Amino acid sequence: MSSLEQEKSKLIALEEPNSIHVEMYRSIRINIEYSAIDKAVKTINITSTLANEAKTTTACNLAVMSANRNKKVLLIDLDLRSPSVHKAFNFKNHIGVTDLLIDFIKNGEKINLYKYLQQFIHPNITNELYILPVGTEVVNPTEILSSKRIVELLNFLKDQFDEIIIDSSPSGIVSDGIITSAFSDGTIYIVESGRTRVEDAQKVISQLKNLNVNILGVILTKVPKKIKDYGYYGYGNNDHSNNRVKIDVE
Ligand SMILES: Nc1ncnc2c1ncn2[C@@H]1O[C@H](COP(=O)(O)OP(=O)(O)O)[C@@H](O)[C@H]1O
Ligand SMILES: [Mg+2]
């Protein structure tokens, strides 16, 4: 399989909209909606402890699902150190959130926002899905994400979209994912089965809780087939067949 095909296969929500795995993403969405009954959850951040735990895969599929429930959805790549959302949608990363931020700092709400967004159009997407890749590489990602400017930009974007999904960095390695969690309305925490150490994940989750982050749920990814519950997740033979979801809504 070429790397492009591999990247394309991240979008299972598009390719196999009726598969059982897409049911999992659907159940996550429903849980988000239930957990958001009391407060408005408009920006959802996806983070995890380590790299390669399927954050981007989850963020992209949730965004696709969301664009079938909400009218206008934005998926932002805020993994400034390892941009990859654009690859899943086969887009270029020549211009993106870092460029938008520079323009926003200079010109405020007068900016031409759509210059930075790439709309993803597909017959299985009913509504509007926009992608905001990272764009120009930066040398100070943590400083940018900690700035009040990015929060102002997010607030501006929140007025233009029904839902914003943020793909972020691994929070057990750098603080970037913790910072993006802190300024989002809710966070989904990804744990890779058999790889992430429970105590490492717990350490980050307690850091998030100390910052009053609204943790919408934890998703366990890459569960080996042999320990799957065959009664429910018992078929499918693609890469994503072994994602298993556990959502705890407090
Ligand atoms: N359920 C799965 N089973 C096997 N591989 C997976 C699964 N979900 C994602 N992957 C693969 O894991 C790798 C990392 O996924 P990615 O979403 O980019 O992780 P992250 O954003 O956390 O770094 C990719 O090669 C992706 O195709
Ligand atoms: Mg990623």
C-alpha cells in the first residue's frame, strides 16, 4: 500500500459509512452531544499521551461524522510539531493556521478567513466540512498556543462554525496538547491499547483535570483482535477494525 493510500484509509467514516467501526464514531458523537447538554461544547480537542496513538485518525473521522450532523464544521490541525491532518484529506499544507494567526493579529476580524480554509467535498458528507492545516512551520509552537491571540482567534472561529474539532499534540511529551485542551470546551483522550502505560495516561489526565478540562471521554485504540468482544466488534479487516471505544461521561 502506498503512503497516500494509507493516509486515505484514515477516513473510514467516508469509505465505509455503514460499517460497525463507524458506529463507534457515531456513538462517540452521541456521547458528546449528551455530555454537552448542560454546557455548550463547540470546540473539541483530541489529545493523547504519545505520538501515533490514532489522534489524527480519530479527529478526522469525528469531523466527517460531525459534518453530517452539524451544518458547518471546522477541523483544525494544532499539532504544530507534526502536522498531518492535510494528508488524511489529500490537501496541501502550504497555508494554514499559523498564517491565519499572523493575519488575524494584524487585521483582526476583517481577514478573509476562507483564504486559509480548504473545503472537503464528498458525496457522503451532507454539510460543510472545512480543514485548516498547520501551514507555515513555526519555531515556537508552545508559545503560540499559550498566547491570548490564539484564544481570540478560536473565539472568532467559534462564531463562524457549529463545531470545531482540534487535532493536537501528544500531551505526555510536550505541553501543547494540554494547552489546547485548556482552551477547548471539551477534550477526548486517546489511549493506545497495549502501548500507553496506564500511569502515564493517568498522570496527564490528572493534569488536565487540575486545569478544569472537560474530559468528554477516553477512546481505546488499536485493541488487538484476540481481546475484542466478537459479539459487537466482530468483523471488518481494515486497519481501523480494532479500534474500540469506551466513553465515560461523568
Ligand atoms: N485502529 C488502528 N489499527 C492500526 N493502526 C491504526 C489504527 N488507527 C490508526 N492507525 C495507524 O496508526 C498510525 C498513527 O495514527 P495517527 O492517527 O496519525 O496517530 P497520532 O495522530 O496519534 O500520531 C497511522 O499510521 C494510522 O494509520
Ligand atoms: Mg497526529
